[in-house]
Amino acid sequence: MLPFIKKRTKIYEGKAKVLYESGQPGLIIQHFKDDATAFNRKKHAIIEGKGVLNNFISELIMDKLSGIGVPTHFVRRLNMREQLIRRTEIIPLEVVVRNIAAGSLCSRLGLEEGLVLSRPIVEFYYKNDELGDPLVTDEHILALDWAAPHEMNSIVNNALRINDFLTGLFSGIQLILVDFKLEFGRVEDEYGETQVILADEISPDSMRLRDSRSGEILDKDRFRKDMGGVKEAYQEVARRLGVLPKDILNGIIPPDGETEN
Ligand code: TMP
């Protein structure tokens, strides 16, 4: 007999995730795929098990951030690849926080990778694949009404708090947080007031992490730079965070479906 597969309405399919209706008001399902893309989809591969690892890593980080008072969309993990999240109206920005020069900061300004910045930089990119996510300033964001001034304050304050917290969390497991990307969305409370909360995911797909002793790259840069060992790097991050799913430990990669755990 074929396994029972629930029919669900797809809301949106992105490069690494799919969003589905949950049937519960204000809540949707975020499904993590194994697809990896880089350079605006020019490069694509399937990294077996990546979706499961990112689901667990993002759950842990979002939980810890809620614990320090950062509002997030995360509600609970449903299974190996899916989590229940609050439905938000996504603000069309990629908010990047950098501690050490890498990636596009180096290519844009001719800096050497590894330069330690004297203070963190918060950058904004307009989320638009067709335009290749161009860098914008808060002047563009405010003039184009992508976010209000008080929303920008909340985004920058939370981005810097998240940076402080994650830098400490990772340094405790011998990882250096070079940079990372956040997305935020709006939700409405029962009084009709909007609030900006952390959305999307936080995982080695959206961060640069280096081993603090060897300098080894333990994030998606392994894929961007064709270094191999992508899955092993994500597994190592999950192992150090203490969230390596037992199926993966036993060498079983759950299928791209709803495996209850
Ligand atoms: P960048 O150096 O390529 O601008 O990347 C900065 C950080 O943002 C890095 O940790 C990777 C992350 N990032 C994403 O999560 N999604 C993206 O589309 C890009 C370009 C970067």
C-alpha cells in the first residue's frame, strides 16, 4: 500500500525551503529541502540530509534567541524536515551582520578575507533575485517604504543582539562567527498593532562559521568554493551544538517528506 500523503496547499517555494498552509490560523509550515544554490541559482546541487540538519540547527538557535527575548516566527519543530512557524509579511530585506571580512564585502572593497572589523557592520540587501539582491542603505529602505523608521531601529537592535549572542554561543563550541544573514517579517497582534519578528532560518546556509583552532570552513562556503565535504561540515556544526538527529547519526537520511520523529 502506498504511504498516506497529506495534500497540503503550497504557499511558496524558495531555493532551499517550501512553505505550506498548516490549517491553523496565523501559522504555516516551513519545509527544509536538500537543495543548495549559490550565486543567485547559477550553481545548484542536492546535499543529502542538509534540510534535516538545517531544520534542527535553526530550531535550536531560534529557541535560544526567544529565550533572550528576541521575538521569532518559530513555534515548534513538527518532524525531521518541517517546523510550524508564524505567518509573517516578509520585509524584502536580507540583513547581513559581519564581524570579519569575507565574501562580497571583500570583492566589493578589495579587502583581504579574514580582516577582523573594529566593530560589526549591519548591511541591507534588497531581496530581489532578478536584480541579484543589490546592496541598499537605510535611506533607500525608508524612502521606498520597505520598512518604517521604528521597524529599522528594531531590526538593527535585534540584529546586533543576535550577533552578540551567537558569537558567544559559537565561541563556546570553538567556532568563529564570521557573518550571517537574517530576514524579518511583520505580524499583527490582537490589537491590530504590527510587530517585527525574526523569520526565515539561521543555519550554515546563511552564516559563515570557521573552526577557531584550524580555521576550517564549516558552512556553505564549502559549496560556493567547490571544496567538498559540505554535508560533513553541517553535521559537525550540528554535532557541536548537540542537535545531530539520531537518524543521521545512524547513517539514515530521512526522505523529503513528513517523517514524524
Ligand atoms: P556575502 O558575503 O555573499 O554578501 O554573504 C554574507 C552572508 O550572508 C554570508 O554569511 C552568507 C549569507 N548569505 C545568504 O544567506 N544568502 C544569500 O543570498 C547571500 C548572498 C548571502
